[in-house]
Amino acid sequence: MFFNGLGGIVLTFSEAAILGLVQGLTEFLPVSSSGHLVLGREFFDIDTQGAVSFDVVVHLGTLFSVFVVLWQDIKPLVCALPSLFGPGSWSRRWESEGGFRLLVLVGLGTLPLVFLVVPFHDAVEATFTVPKLVAAMLLVTAGALLLPVLVRSQRDGPLTVSRVVVVALVQALAVVPGISRSGATISAALALGVKRESAGTFSFLLAIPAILGAVVFKIPDITSSGMDFGVLAAGFLAAFVSGIVALKWLLALVRGGRLWVFCPYLVILATLFLVLG
């Protein structure tokens, strides 16, 4: 490690790359990226100065990987944006334009984050300093991944407003580190009967406004953290590249109905941290 002008310990390039790699792999795999970053800093005894700004930067790296892998799904949403403010009936567009309908559902799915999480962001941020709580939440994630197996509903349904509201509330709960956002939202959608491919794609479309909001909200922390730009860039690039690999892999697992394969890993990791500290 090296020291900044204030004498505080900050990340080295290798540590930033390792944590960026962890972020990229775990952001999309249903094992909780935020939880792994907390436990990774604890395990490697990495100082948490500037941790929030670093977490935001590596999340931004994974956001870029979403655009790379899912651009064909994102493009209709971008094209539908002008329709939100143009003349004409929303109800007509809802019925006739798939891109517009999906854009509205993504917006609806983001509302709980805005109204339920933002007012309590300080309390949420405090949970990032409690590794044993994070480990306990990993067990919650393991249980969530088993939900689609236990609830054998017909998985050929579309995304409806009622289903999206439930998925959105689940995403709001997943701000607690240790609860996988992707795992929780995909499992909820599958348990509600949404098609597997639609459940996976919608989960990652929901990640776009969530990550963008976090970046905008934490810009002051990034500019005032004092972390070296090169260190942040190393974390960003590692998260971006590994995120592409992880996203493609997870979408394949969702299509095959195999999210549960991560349960043993989560249980073992959580138990080790809870027992050994």
C-alpha cells in the first residue's frame, strides 16, 4: 500500500484490480457484489478510506458491460425515450410499442429505490461496515436462489405491472450488502411465472438506472476521496471485462434454470465468516 497527502492508506493498483475483478464477476452472478467487496476488504485488511467512491467506480465498469452485452435489448428503450415527452396517448403506445412498454416498466421498477432507499442512504451505507451482517445476508441470498425451485409456477408469463412492482420491491431490499440484486430480482420474477429469458434481461435492465443513480448521487464522494485516478481506472477496467464474462454466463444459467448452483458456495462463504470472523 502507499500513502496519500493526508497520510491515509489507500488502494494499490493490484488491490484495485482484484476488487474490480471481484465486482465484475459478482455483480451479475447471484452472490452479491457489494457483499463480496465488503468481505474482500475485510479479508485482505484493505483500508476503507474512499471505499464508497471506489465501489461506485467499479459499479460503473459493470454498467458499461451491461451496455455491451445487452445493447440489442437496450436500443429499443433508447429509441422510446422521446415518446415519453411527445404528443399522443401513452395508453396507445403501451399497447402497440414494445420498447415503450418495457421502458415504462423499467421506470416503474426503479421507483422503490428512489422513494424507499434514498431517504435512508446513511443507514444503508452503515451496513457496509458490518461484515458479519453481510455474511448473514449471503444466507438470505442462498434461500432466494432456491425459491424458483420450490415454487414450481408456469414460467411462460409476460412482465406485467403487478409482477414488476414485486420485483422492484425486492430490488430495493437488495441494497443491503450480502443480498444479491440479480439473484433476488431474477428469483422473484421466476417465482411469479415470468419467462426465464425475460426475467434475466429485465433484472439487468433494472440495474442501469440503479447504477446511474448511485454514480450521480456519489459524485461528490468520488471527487473528494483523494484516491489516485490510475487506481480507480484499474478497478473500472477489471470490473468491465469480468462483468462481460459473468453476465453472459449468468444469462445462460438462467435460461437453463440453474441459479441454485451458487447456493453451496454462498452457504460455505457465509458460514466461514460467521464462525471465524
